[in-house]
Amino acid sequence: MNSIDWTARAAALQLDGRAFIGGQRVAALAGETFGCVSPLDGRTLAPVARGQAADIDAAVLSARRAFDDGRWARKAPAQRKKVLQRFAELILGAKEELALLETLDMGKPIKYSLSVDVPSTARCIAWYAEAVDKVYDEIAPTPHSALALITREPMGVIGAIVPWNYPMIMASWKLGPALAAGNSVVLKPSEKSPLTALRLAELALQAGLPDGVFNVVPGYGHEAGEALALHPQVDAIGFTGSTRVGRKMLEYAGRSNLKRVYNELGGKSAFVVFPDFDDLQRAAQTVAGSMFFNQGESCNAPSRVFVHDSIADDFVKTVTVEAPKYRPGDPLDAGTELGALVDDTQLRTVMGYIDAGQSEGARLAAGGRQARQDSGGYFVEPTVFDGVSNTMKIAREEIFGPVLSVIRFKTEEEAVAMANDSAYGLQASVWSSNINRAHRVARALRAGTVHVNQYDEDDITVPFGGFKQSGNGRDKSLHAFDKYTELKTTWIRLD
């Protein structure tokens, strides 16, 4: 990777921003476009089709026709498996192109687009391909006079709406189980990061996915996203994004056809460190790496760090030594660890939270400034606050930037109470060398995933999702099939 001139490759790109409907690239019906702006330097990468209600309607009807005639839904599981396996292979074959698009589009370092985002996307598609012919239906324990079959059936047309922080990975979490189950999909990527979604659709077609089964309509949330969520021919919405918009998804379902809505929403994850943990440096290095990865633009980022009073000073010193190692750099440089925030709006949002933390009395221990201003891009230093109260704005609200808050506690009960005192419940972590405490606290923490003596170790085989306002349903693992299938009971009377 170090030998690749990514800047030269970026300059040579020929980008096609048209939508993908019915197996082909098409302009928006109104002929409108919007500029896809790179956060690296603020330049416009390409004009992208501005999909609106008419374009969503065309995509949904294409997906509906494909589902109803069975060109994909009624294929044998083994046939769907082969197509999805080929899709995963093509993703890996195009890894350098896809990684470059992801970095240019949303600002993450090229080293991670290449080593994390592309392989994780392919792994997800390949895993659900393998699961297609491994998921069995059931026979109920009825009397001898009856036979009751319990079968899973595809729902129909799935509307997938994904965010800009992990565009490919979030798309694959929807596409994998939805397509494996036999559904058709209309994907609405974020207007801030539409490029890889459009390329994935071309690769899926090349892999053998029939026309109309996978459609991509770029556009704004209040236009294309709202139209998709309101469409009466859409059977379910798989949404990943903010809690604010997640509420709208539920509202749109109520206003239309009561379609299923599965929301994977925000987080304010707690990272709880007890004094009995025997490697404070590893805990500090882990929270810094997890918090500043992807510029802090992760819903599961451990942004609230609860540290016992007796070790808090040492912990803060260690974290503030780690933070500068994530110095913002050119995302196209293979050595860069921390890239650009996705756009100017997000930059202003993050800087606003840093100002709020200082005005509320938190101590700025590291960072806190905009970086690389001469680049024209949107960069912020990794930032650490100490002396944070759990009632402060920076401790209550999701920032989606490289801002970490250290909150001190005196007792285990206080730590658990503060960790759970949040509208969110996506992930959490407990650090203790006492196995009883580790189990006890892990059970007490109200979160969809609780890590013990590590953070963010993960795999497609385990479910991902949250409690409370972090959403409902689960992505990943076999549990994701629950979102994209309907259970049918067929009761047969036997004479």
C-alpha cells in the first residue's frame, strides 16, 4: 500500500454520480444534481443525481416487479448463495478503487478504508451468502392430527437508509441479510457519501444479481429518504443514523403503510475503569484508539470514560500522551491515523461542543483546536476533557467527533448509575481484574454490547444494536434475518 500514489489515482478518477435503478445508471428524472464534496480539501468530486420522490418511486416499483416475479426471491438458496459469494469476491477485487472512493468521500484514512472497510464489507456479504442454505425452518409440536410448518419468507421490498461514517459497512449490514433472504432492496446512501454505494450496485449486477433487485438512489434525507420511508410499496425500512431522524422513520411508517422500521441509532458509550485493573496503560491506549478511530465518527465510540478517583490522575496523564499520536493528517497518506471530518457542518458541530465543554467548566487536557486549516479540509485535533460532570452537554449528547470526556467516580454503584444515566444504550465496557465485579457490572450496564477488559473487538457472527434510544432490532449475526423475513405458520389438518 505504501508504494501506491493515492493522490495520483484520485486525480485520474472518472466518477459517475448517476443513480442505479432497474440494473442501469440513470440521471435523476428532474435532471437535478448536487455536488459531492471531499472533506480532504473541500473540492467537488462529481455531480451526483439528486433523487427525489419520482426517482424513489421508479426504484421501488422496479424492486417490486423484481420481487413479485420471483427472479431473485424464488431462486434456490444455493443459487442465491453463489451470486452473493461472487459479489463478495468482486468487492475484494475492487478493494483499492472502493477504498479510494470511501476516503475521498468521507475523509477516513486510506489505510483503514483499505484494511477495515472493504474487507469488512466483503466479509459481511460472504457470511450471509454462506448462511443462505444453513437457516432451517421449524415444525411445531402439534397433535398427530395436524402438521404445523413455521417458515421464514422474504418481506418484499426493503428500504435501506445508511449514514456517512461507514458507508460501505453499514450498507452491507443491510444488504447481506436482506438479499440473502430473497428481498429486493432500494438503498439511499447519505448525500455526504454516495460514491461507494453506486459502485457496489454495479458490482452486484456483475456478480449476477438480477436487474431491479438492488437499486441505489442518492439524494437528500428530506427528499429521497423521506419518500422512501413513506412509500406504500416498501415493506420495511432498515435505518442507521441519528436518533432524531430515527423518530421520523417511525412517524413516516405511521403515516403510510405501517411498514416495519428497524433503527440503529446513536450512542454515548460508557468506558468504566476500576482501580483493580492491572494494566492502566492498556486501558488508556484502548480508549484512545477506539475514540479517535474514524475521527470519532462512530456511534459506538467510548466518549464517556468513567475512572475511579484513585487512578484518575494517572489515567488522564496516560490518555493525554496517547492523544497526540492520532495527529490529523492527509487521508491519502498511508501513514495517517486520523483523517478529516465529513464536512464543514460537522466541523462546526464538533468545535461547538468543544466550546461548550470549556464554558461548562470541564478542563481541556489535550487538543481542542481545528487542524490543517491550510488544506481546505475539515480536521480537528484529538481532544480530551477532564473534570467532566455527567450532566454536562459533552457528556449527554452525541458529538460524532474526536472528543473524549473523563468522568470520575468513587464507588461501583455510582459508576453503574452514571453509566446508565443516558438516553442511549449502544455499547459499554468494564475494566476490572476481579471476575465477580466484571460479571456483576457487565450485567448491570444497560447496553446492547458490553466489552470486558477490551473495547470494540467484534465479528459478523455477533449481533449489533442497542437499548433505549440507540434503536431496535439487531444488525449482523443470524438475528439480522429477523428484520428482513416474515414468519408464516401453515397448519395442515391430517385425516
